[in-house]
Amino acid sequence: MRTFAVALLTTASLVWHAGAQEVQLGGQVGEMTLNPGDSVFERETYSPYAGRTFPTRPLWGDTHLHTSNSLDARAFGALLDPEQAYRFARGEEVVTSHGLRVKLSRPLDWLVVADHSDALGAMNEIVDGDATLMRDPTIADWNRRLNQGGDAALMATMDVITAFTEGNVPDVILNRRFAQSIWDEYVETADRFNDPGAFTTIVGYEWTPTVGGNNLHRNVLYRDGGERARRLLPFTTAESFNPEDLWRWMETYEEATGGRVLALAHNGNLSNGLMFPVETDPATGEPLTAGYAETRAKWEPLYEVTQIKGDGEAHPFLSPNDEFADYETWDKSNLGPVPKEDWMLQYEYAREALKNGLKLEASLGTNPYKFGMVGSTDSHTGLATAEEDNFFGKHSLVEPEAGRWKHVVGEFDEVRVLGWEMAASGYAAVWATENTRRAIFDAMERREVYATTGSRIVVRFFGGWNFTEADARSRLPAEAGYAKGVPMGGDLPAAPEAATAPTFLVAALKDAYSGNLDRIQIVKGWLDNAGETHEHVYDVVWAGDRQPDAQGKLPPVGNTVDVATATFTNAIGAPELATVWTDPDFDPSMRAFYYARVIEIPTPRWTAYDSARFGVSMSEEVPMTTQERAYTSPIWYTPAG
């Protein structure tokens, strides 16, 4: 198999179209001979761009942003409300909670303000000292310490979070009349800033249950606007900590309103082995059933694989042969008292869940973990910032300043998280046909989405049975992709009689503001005939003239980062990579999945930018470089019959 990388040239005749980004590449146009009467002005098919019905560019957004309406965000000092969050996301300059001017390098296309449904908006009233709330001694104590600031405010915030985690919230906070008024205003603001075709606001919220102190959080996203969304209050942990009850609420919402919703789980790396069970339902203690698998698959088509609280694609303990598995790894249990043990990891990370999903499909008839992958921030500042040089932290107590790298981000019992451990991540890319609520939601539902750790790499990934190298040389790879196969998030169709193995068309284009590309990998997972799962990471195309060694390992791309100045050069790597790859180890009798992982060259991490801008020295344990990446949604193969 021959693979290749294409370098940028200044003279151009052909265009690799990625919507907002267009990179022109060199080449000479051959002579065209027209027959008499064959006018190019009369041929409807001359333009390759006319009549296309497939998505032409990824739409960039964040499914997971918190504002001052979230209990914990406001307790940490966040002052930005949903209106300011939308203004910032669509490209306006705003002032942070600590008085810093901030703006995105480029606007986002869409945003979900996903504030916690528990006591939505109540912390604003607690901090302001609402007279009714102050009659409760616990709330009055929170108010006193929160207004002291500093460590007192931090510990008060931890107490508030613990109270909700343990279900010990004063009843006065849970007043439904107050909740309805806040929710009405919430969705009205989303509707007001929704601008179809230019900037989309997706109504959503975060349901925040913890089982045994461990994270089972979900974000709920609406296809609908305020007219439907306000008819039913968001689901809260005051009603249940069981995800199956959330799914029942979602069904009730759709039946009652005629609307549509979906959910995505996040932070499996902080769930202490509960996010992706394979034997026992963590909420009930009962064995997993076919009903559980079917219901979870129906309501949760997406998973948040990377965000500020660490990356959840893979773990070096689970994937020891994957040199890129140890990326922004958080081994923190769930910021709670339960110690993490190695056996728990297999139920926390996306790749292992995808593998176990194949096993559950074989036994239960449905794969509950057939999810697409997105990245998002989980920022509690009202600012959807995921770029390394523009990172404003997890919450407002760790906005940019000289010492934030060593500040405590959170402290629960004996678990302490320091500022430098935050990951500047991530974003969600959606291949939607237009920038509207319905089109974005529909793309999410069909899993035609991918995750990045913050940079805006453009990635195409298609699976089929008869892609050829000529398809990868096309400046419109999607044309062949949709015509001959299925996009990311799909299922391979039945194999033609002559096919011996599936083929995959993958292409990636660098972010104009970030590093060149190191390589594209395809990650395969499969279930053998003995019921055991396996994985393999294939380097399928890479920059430069590197050659794999005798063990098949590709040498590193190199490193141009100057940590002292937080700069780098794009003298290494490639601006784009594309290839067609055929699975060399395919067995038609075995279930499998495939997804693409795109790796950038090393660039400065946000800690390097802080060190250079503030003139501070950090301890040796603090990483100063990163290799940004993208993870596509998988494509699944199921044996015939």
C-alpha cells in the first residue's frame, strides 16, 4: 500500500475544500477538448460544487459550558451569565469575572450553555443574600464564607458541591416556582441569540448525579427552541441519581412536547469504574439487561471524550503499546474518598468502552456504547476557551495570573487538583448540512461528529469496500466518501462478493492557527471468536520521509518548541495528510470498530505560555509542550447474520 502527504505550494489550480478553510495546492490543469456545440455554460455538471447535498465544512462548538447560573461556577466567582457567554462564543470581546479582556481567535459556530439543573440560578441569590434563603443557617453560612473570598470561598464552594453530591440540600433552594422562572429566562436568552446560518444556540443543561461519590454526569441537548423546552423543567438529582430515570424523563419530554432531546455522558475518567459497566448496573446493582443496552443506545449517541478535567480516549495501563495513550491523564478517582484501582480503568475510558460494547452486543443484542466522540470545555467561567495560548481555566479562581499553575483547582477529602493539571480542552466538530439547531442535532444523532483537544483540525473519515488511492488525491475527498462509503459514526454496509477487507478514506487539514500534522492513525478494536476484545493502532500516513523501525514503530516527528519564549515553527510536519487504508488483519467473522486519530507536531502547552508571559518558573513535573489531536467517531463492522 502506498501512502502520501501533500505539501502546500503557492501556485495553485485545485482546491481541497473544507468550508471556512481553503488550502490551494499546486498542479497544472490539463488541456480540455470541447466538442462542437458542447458549451460549458450549458453543462449543468461542470461545477463540482453545484448540487451537493452533503456537509461541506465542520461546524465548531462546545457542548458543555457553565455560567453564573451554575451553583458551583457562581460559588467560584463566575459573574458571566448566558448572554455574555453567547456574545463571547460568537466572536465578541468580553471582560472576565476578574476584569481581563478576552476574545476568541475565531468565533464558534454554535454553543450549548449547559448549566447544572440542580438549583439552577440559585447561587446568585445565595451570594446576594436573598432574605428568604438566609433564614436557613446552612445557606447563611455559605453566604458569609463565599463573600469572604480566598480560601474561605473555596472551601464553602466545596461544601456546596458536597451537599448536592450527598443529597443534603436545604429544601428552600429547590423551590419549583423559582426554578421555572429561571428556566424560562434561560431558554428565552438562548432563543434571542440563536441566529440560524450564522450562530446557533442549542438549549441544554447538565444533570449531575453521583453514585457512591462518583461521576455519572450527563448533558441533555434539545433539538427544540424555547416554545417546547420550557414546557417541562429539567431533570435534577433531587428526583433521581439513576441515569435510567433520566432516560425516562427524556421519553416523557418527547411524548409531552413532540420535541427531541439527546444526552451525552462525560468524565468517565472520574467515575471510579461506573461510567461504562459490563456486568452490573451501577445505579441499581442489578445485572445489565437487553433493555438497558437498548435504552442507553437510544438516548446517548455521543460521549465527551476530552475536556478540562483530562482526556478520556485511552489510558497507558489499558493500552501499553500505544505511545500516545498517556495524554493529559487524570488518575483522580472522582475527586472523592474512594481510591482508584487499576481494574476500574477499563470501565472509564472511551476506547475500552467501544471494545466492551462489541462484547455486550454479542450477548445482549444491542451495543450500548455505540457512541460518537466530541470534545468540549466544561469551563465554569462562561468562556468557551480551549486554545493553549488563550486558556482561561476551569473556574474563575484560576483565571490567568502568575501563580495559577500551583493554585488549588479543587479539593475533596484527600484528593487535591493543582492548576497545572488542567487541560486546555476541547471542542466539538459537527459535519452538519447547515448551521441550524435541527441540522446540528441531526448530525449529532447520526454521530457524524469528532472531538479535538482545542485546535481546529479538519478531518474527514469514511469507510467502505472499494476506496482507491485516487480517492485520496481528490481535492473533494467527501465526494468519493459519501458516494462509495459511510462517514464517521456509521456502519459499514454489507461487503460485496469480491471484497476481502474494508477500506477507509481519511484526510486531515491543519488548523491555520496551530501546528502542522505529525501523523494520522486508525485505531481498530475487535471481538474475537472466543469473546475476547483486542485493539491495534496503525500509523497510516505521516509527514516527512520517516520509516518505521523493525518493530513497526514510526520515529518521532521532532520538536521545534522554544519553551522559554513559548514559540514553535512549522518547519516539520505536514499541512495536510490523506490516504486510503485497507485493514491488513481483517477477519469477516469478527465484530470491529475503527476510528481515526490525528496528531499534531509538538506545540507549547498553556503552562509554557503562562511561564513566558508572567516570567515565572514552574516545577519540573509541569509539562510545557503538548501534541494536540483529533478523535473521529468510529465506523463499525458487524458480520453478516
